[in-house]
Amino acid sequence: MSIIDLTSMGEPQTDMKDEINKRLLTLKDEFSEYCYQCGKCTSGCEAHKLLELEPHKIIALLKRGLIDELVNSDIIWTCMSCFKCRERCPQKIAPVEVLFALKNMVVASGKQIPGNYSMYLQMVLSKGLLQDEKEISTRDNKTLKRADLGLPEISKPVDMAKFMGMLSKLAMEKV
Amino acid sequence: MTNKIGVFVCHCGINISQTVDVKALTTYAKGLKDVVVSEAYKYMCSDSGANLIKESIRKHKLDSVVIACCSPRMHEHTFRNVVESGGVNAFNLEIANIREQCSWVHNDKEKATEKAKALVRGAVAKARFLEPLEPSKVNVTPEALVIGGGIAGIQTALEIADKGYKVHLVEKTPSIGGRMAQLDKTFPTLDCSGCILTPKMSEVANHPNIDLLTYAEVKEVEGSIGNFTVTVTKKARYVDLDTCTGCGDCVQACRLKGRISSEFDEHMGKRSAIYMPFPQAVPLKCTIDVSTCLMLTKGKCGAGPLCVEACEPGAIDFDQKDEDIALNVGAIVAATGFDLIDEDIVYEYGYSRSKDVITSLEMERLINSSGPTGGEILLPSTNEKPKSITYLLCIGSRDENACSWCCRIGCMSALKQLYLLREKLPDVELNLCYMDIRSYGKKYEEFYRTVRGINSNVFRGRPSEVRKNGEKLVVDVFDTTTGKLFEISSDMVVLVPAIVPRDDAGDVARMLRISQSNDGFFLEAHPKLRPMDTATGGIFLSGSCQGPKDIQDTVAQASGAASRVVTILSNDTLEVEPLIACVDEDLCSGCGTCISVCPYQAIDLMKMDDGKSSAKVNEALCMGCGACAASCPSGAMQQKGFKDTQMIPIIDEMI
Amino acid sequence: MKKFVFYPGCVMQTEQYALDLSLREILPKFDVELVDVQGFSCCGEPLKSVNQMLSVSLAARNIALAEREGLDMFVPCPMCHLAMSECKRILDSDEEMKQRVNTFLKDDALTYTGKATLVSILDMFHEVIGLEKMKKKVTQPLDSLKVASHYGCHLIRPSEIGRPDDAENPQKMEQILSTIGAKPEDYPEKLDCCGALLNANLPETALTKTGQKLQKIEEYGFNALVDVCPWCHRQFDARQKKAGETVAAKLNVPVVYLTQLIGLSIGISEERLGLNLNLSPVEALQNGGN
């Protein structure tokens, strides 16, 4: 590669770029190379105003192969998954899906994941669900359980051992 | 002298009425001497406005009409037809321009209204002295001249010829084909340029109505619409066209074979001193380059010219001379094409410092399979295949220091080349620096999308310079999409250069008496409504000589120009405006001043019966420029419609 | 009677009981029978950031469970519905991916075939039951209740995956609300996000997003905000007070599930619709509502 980023001296990672493009293809999402940087995604980005996420710039850096810069930045974790960028992209590109791919790469590389994502994963692995059944408060401050309302038992994996086995294998998989 | 005048004031929507008090002006005009009717209307140029004028003419038995409206350049023709159909001679009409010369240039309504009154007062003063005039008729020569044998000239010539008129097609190089013949494939369809052009070239060569004059230049143009006399210089080729078979044996034999830089190959390849520019040349005949041939420059070629030896039919003739021929035509089309910017104007991009910095037109010759490398992409410096190629768009274009305009084909031609290069060199690194991609034509945007998908690196930014760093060419570009500065090292840099008028465009414009816009391209009569016309009657424009165009637009304009020419040639006679010079023989002293100033040789000195001499105007030749009237010391020479007796009352009234 | 496997998802069955309760109350009234199936897990969507292969496989596993019952699947939570729709889109058009996923499902003795249809909460009312049928059941129309709808991002986007309503001008919820007598009105922020997905790592910002939208709804003078998504509802309803703090406002927007309003209009008691579980000031509704 004869292109050097003089601003941050970052090296392009062409193989990682290719991996992301392959993932997008498998998940039936558009190839990001078609992006022509109109900025419509950032103009309507729900996370931009509050957290300065710039989806068009994510795609620009991806096109350039500067994946390290992306996966090392917390900015990729600011997406609200509102899907407006994907819905409205004039080239059918899905910045939101690129962000999912990048976050997956961070997780796969063993880097620390921000917030509660590890907890979500642990919960699903061990219980099959995001959270345990909760006791809730009513508006007049009474505490109620699901059964108190006459609701049936929650549905969750029956054979937890089997379920966990399957998930542990899956957790090592890539798209 | 007339005495019943009607004044008609136009609001022009609000163009006039917002600055000029139309009601006050109309009332004012009614009070002027000889004015019998004064009316205002929202759009005088509309059908209802025209009917208002016609009815007033009939009702008030008007002798002359004054219309206060926009510039006569806009609607004088319209209004002449209106008054004529109302029953007044078309030249008993005077226009008071209260839009361009009043409402549009003033803000103060009160003062503007006063000025409008003065303009109308002046127009009425002239109207009192207007005389009916009858247009004269001239015969039309049913032949056309097309200058330039590129795709524009070819298309125009073929379409005129197909309509049954004789066309003289003059091309200054040895073959027709022009820029399009140099190209490999064309965007966005990737048609092979040669495959779609060559049939048209042969059609030109074989068309019974086309007189093809290659290696020839137009030297002089006289006359006017319907009757131009043109002098064409046929340059000596030193080869007899009738005898030469185009076998090319002489080209192979030439002592300077492979030593003369080829213009057709954009100097990427070599030719002989006797040559055919390219294998599909039309006519397929040889030409000897007078500036390099040893016989013609030094008077001897070794023991004897090898070309003569090789030429079996004996077509070579070192005694040939340039020859002038005269043509008579009714209309002329300029299809003289374009040049590329002089790369020294954009010296920072390193064209003159490295052989491996080339233009996109040079790249066309490298890509083309009949080009100097047989279609292989090789570095000019080493003849090796490049591993990386960087394109820089807008070289000199959109640049106030060079060419302020967009070249209109650069983006698409570069995208096309990227596509072709990716096919030819699957592993080459392709980079492109752009500001905007202008892919405006039918299927162009779609092509741009395709190219985005072929693995290239695009940077949105304009590099500042190209540096040579050892073997590599280094370009720094600030990419505004990532907000980063990138350094691109590549083996080859391709500049996509600005498109400029031909360097002799000024001379051609003067010869044809047409104008150039401030960019130097030929000026059309109206950018939207008369894009193929010039302000000079009978002279039309085709292709990039009017401004940069791609092939699609060029062909469209070329067909349009042909249709404009046929509109003239299909008439046996043409009406000519009677606003020409006339002589008061009683006053003329026969001094001949007028003869010396007339640019059209339209005045002769005639002996009168009483023995004295007087100027006489040839009405067919006079263009009504007014030079004679202005220079006449005795006032004998007058211009119809602008006589002293008509103009002086205007001044008297207005001051 | 139409029968569907009822897929509850995580948030509804572990916390958002009002949605669970109201669905189970009203659907039988419209001749829809819900079949509870044991063994479901998370739909996979919340883990998309962690591992998309895991997400797709979880969704496929849940669909496979429903397919085993030989019934179509009712997926009321918009997020779950999106996860499964996307999974279907990928697996139904890519044999290789389908086989890959099925190798994992084999461990759980399950196979994804793609034969079950997914029914979203909007489709359930708008298509399966239909407005005509709904209208006939309305006994207490919610006259004069000016309501704002919130579809939730996942219910309408991305349209490429196939969503139950138009991405830019969804109107099915408005049509349902009009059918039960309410007065829905569009507002500029209608398509905006509630912020819920940021809860995993940026809960404060998530609340700001929620607060900003609620503030606008209050400003426009709506009597209530109507939603269908348990994630959005948790933001707008349970966390309304906190959301107000992030935008320095004391918010008082009644937030109700569409199903609760439908229930009221056909004469079901507030208690059976879990209206006491809404933490936003829904008592204000009663004045406008009946």
C-alpha cells in the first residue's frame, strides 16, 4: 500500500476492511464502497447531536481501511440503532450495520466492551434471557410479581445445559 | 412625414411597472404632438397585446407606432410582424427601450418615470419622420462550408449532405476524426470510439454531396448569409492523392522511421516523416511532414529519398505547392474543437518534471490497442508496468488562475479510464483525487456507482503539487471525507486537464466575424434559445468550439447546427433587412472616403450623366454597419432607418 | 379463532407486564388465541453489537421452536420482530447460512425451515383482526383524546427488511387509534428514537433522548403518548421522571400501550389492562378518555 495517513500515521488494514465487506454481503447489506459521502446519514443521525457520531465518517475511514482507528474509538458504541442512516441512504449503504460489524470485531479481539454488554451476554448465556423476572411497583407503590397478575410462567430455555453448550460454541463464531 | 402616431406602453409584468409609473407615462404620451392613441398593457408581446396594437392601428388609421417596452434586440422582430399584420409598414415602428435602459437600471420611481417619458418623447420625434421600407432579396447559394473534421464537423456535414446539399468539409490535419479518433472507449456505455466513429468517417469520404478537403485551412471569408465567398488553402502534402494507394510502404521505408514524435499519439509514440496519422485515417493517404522530411528541410535524403524508391505508383511529388481554392457557400459551420490547457500553467503538478506524469488524453493512447504500446499500460520512463496510478481531476479547471470553467468531461473520462485500467491491470492500485464528481448525463451517475465498486481509493481534495521522490511520484492530499492528510506514492500520475479554446480561435473568430465569450470559446447568439447560432447571420457553431462538450452533447449540437444550415439553404432567396446605406447623389462630391471605410466592398464610384462622380451602394453586399454614413464629410451617405433627419429630432427632443 | 404461538421476548415477560396482560385480555375478544410455548430465549437483537452470528442463531432458534408447533408466530415486541425478520431474510435467501445455523440448532434438537410467518403487533390489529372487526367491538370510544403515537424505530425501519408500516409516514397506529375513537395527530418528532438502546453503555444519554421527545410531546399539548414497544415504553413511562431531570423539566405525559387503549375502548377494566402498572400520570386519561 502506498498510501500513508500523515495526520495520525495510522496504517490501513486492508484485510479487516475486506472482512467487514464480506460480513455485510453475508448479512445482505450493501457494499460500503458505493458511499459517495453526501452526509445524509450524519444529517439525520439520532446520536450525532448528543454524542457526535458521524456515520459518513465511519464509512470514509472504512473505505480507507483505517479500521484500527475505528475499533479503538468509543464513538462506535454511541449508535442508538435507530436505523435512520440505513433507511435513508441514497446508495443503500448501512452505516448502522458497519458499526455492528466493528463492535463485533472489538469483542472478538478480546478488548474491553463498554457498559453492560458483557452482562447481557452473561445473562443470555446463563438464563437464556436478558434479565430475571422482576418485581415491579404500581403507581400506588404496591409491589407485584408476574404471578400476582395471573400471568403464566415465563418462557425460557428448558434444558439450560444444552442451551449454554450451543451458545458457547456460537459465541466463538464470526458471521 | 407621418402624423398619426400610436404609443403602446408595456408593463412587462412588474419588470417595468415596478420602477416606471406606466399610467403616468401613458397619459403623458397621449399629450405629445401627433399622438392619437396611447395604451398600456401587462404583456404587449402576448397575443392580447398584439391584438390591442392591431385594433388601434385600424381604429385610428395610424401611420407609425411607438412601443415602449424591452430592448429591440428582444422583441423588435415580434413587433414588426405585429404592425405589418395590422396594416402599417414594419419599419414605421420605433421602440423606446424603457426596460434595459430604464426600469432595470434605476430604483427611484419618480426619476425613472421622467426618463421613460424622455425616451418615449424621443421615439415619437423619430416616428414622425419614419419612412416605409421594403426588404430586399438575395439569392442563396445552396452549399455549405463546415470547418473542422472532428465528430462535430463530421455529423454536421453528413446531415446537411443527406438533405441533398453540397458540403465542403475542411480539416487542417491530414485526416478527419479529430479528438474522438484518439480515444479508446467512450463513457458511459464503453463503446469503442473507433468502432462508432470509423463508419461515419467512411461515409464522409464516400458521400456524393461531400467535398472533403483535408490538410487544408480556411484563409479568408467574405460576403454574408446566403452568399459567402471562401478561400481555402490546400497545403502541399507532397503526395498525389489520386495516385497514393495508402499502402504505407513509404512509411516503412522512411529514413526517419520511428524518430518523429506523433501528434496523433499525443507524443507517446513515434512516426516517420512521411506518415498516416492512424491506420483508419480518412483519406487513407500519406502526407509528408514539411518540417522534418530530410528532402524538404535539407534538400537531400541520403543517396536518395527511400520513400520515392518504395512507392510503386510513384505518388510522391516534392514539387507540390500550397494551393488556394475559392468556394461559394450559403452558410458556414465552425466545428473547430478544443485544445488542452498548456501544462506549464499548472507547473506544480509536475508534468514537465517527470515523464510519468501524463495527461488523460495521453493515457487514452496508452490504453488504446492501436496506440503506441499496443494497449499495454507502460511507464513512459522505464517501459515497465506501473503498480500504482493516481488520477488528479480538475487540473487547471474551476481555477480562477487558469480556467474558471468546468471541462464537463474530466470526471467521466477519468472514471472510464479507472474502469478500463482495472480490467487491464487487476492488481494495480488506483487512486483518484477529486473535488466533486460531475456525472450529470444519462447513465453517467450509474457508471460512477459502478466504478466506486471496483476497488479504487478516492480522496475528496485537491492536491497542492506532485513531487518526484526517487522513483516515486508523491502527492499529498487533504481528504475532507476523513479530515486527514494522506501521502500517496505512485508510479504514475494522470492529470485530467482543463479544456481550452483552440489557440487560433481568435483568428477564426475575426475571419468569420463572430464573437468569443470571455473564456475564448465562440459565442452563441443565445445560450438557451439559439445555442447553435452566432450573432452573424449564416454562421453556426457545432461542438466544443462553443464550449466544452462530451460526445453526446457534441453530436446533438452538430445535428442542430445542420438543421439550422438547411433552414437557410432550403430557400431560393432570403429577405435582407433594408436598413442599409443609401446615397443622396446631389450632395455626394465623389470623394471616396466611404469606399475606403467599407469593410464589405459594397460601394463603388459611378460616373453620373452630368460627368461628376458619385458613390453607389451595392445593396446585396451592404451589411448596414453604418461606417460610411459616419465618415461621409458631406452628409450624402445615409443609413436607412437611421437618417440624420430621423436621429437629430430624437436628440432635439430629449435634451 | 385464529391461533398463534405467542413469543414474549425478554423485556415484556420479565418487566413490562402491562403489555403482556393487556394483549392476553383483548386478543381473545377479537377471536385470536395465543399459545404459550416453553423454551424461548432472547431474540438476539440486544446482542447484535456483541456477536451478529449469535444474534441470527438465537432468532432462528426461537422461530424454529414456533415452527415445531406448526403455527405462525406472534411477535409483539418490535425489536424481537426485527431480529426475527432479519434472520428470516438472511436464512431464506442463503442456503449456506441456513445450514450453518442449523448445525448449531441441532444441539437443541431444533431445525429452522422458514415456514412460519411472523406477525407484528401492528399487523395483528391492522391486518389479522382488521379495523372493521375492531370497530364493531368498540363500546366506549375514546372521544376527544388527542394522542401522539410512537412506533419505535425497529417497527418501521429498515424497510428493506420488511417492516409492518411505512418508514417515513407510518399511519397504521393512527388508523387503529381513530377506529377506537381517539384523535391521533402527527408531530415533527414522530419518527425519532426513544434512546433505549443506549442504556447498555450510556444510560444518561439514553434518558436525555427520551426526555427531549417527551418534552416536545408535552409542549404540543397531547393528552397521551401511545406506544407498542416494551423498550420504548420503559423509557417513556417508568423512566419519565429521570428523563425529565436530564432535560431540566418536570414531565407529566401520560404514556399508555396501544393495547391498553384498545382494551378501554372495548370496555375492559383498567385493572385487567394493568393500567395501575403505568408509572406516568395516566389517571389524567380518565378525564379525557371516557
